[in-house]
Amino acid sequence: MTKTKKKKVKSGRRKIDLEKDQQQYLTTLLIVLGLLILFGYLIFQKNGFNTSKRAN
């Protein structure tokens, strides 16, 4: 009985760890995407201003 209980606990822990890893992965992805969008927007604005200045 104790062996089966231990196995069940281990599998449960593994599932919880996987869920935590997935949550961390999603949060990190969202943060990275947000930063990329912010940097891309700033760079695009700078490039836009530079191109407009050069054109003028």
C-alpha cells in the first residue's frame, strides 16, 4: 500500500511541476513578446523619423 501511495504522490508532484513549468513558460513568453513589441515600436518610430528627416 505504501509503495502505491508513494507512486501516486510522485506522479501528482510531476503533474504539478509540469503545470508550474507551463505557467512560467507562458509568463516568460508574454514578457518577451511584450518587450519585443515595445522595442520594435520604438525602433520603428526612430527609423520612421530618420527616414522622414532624410527624405526632407
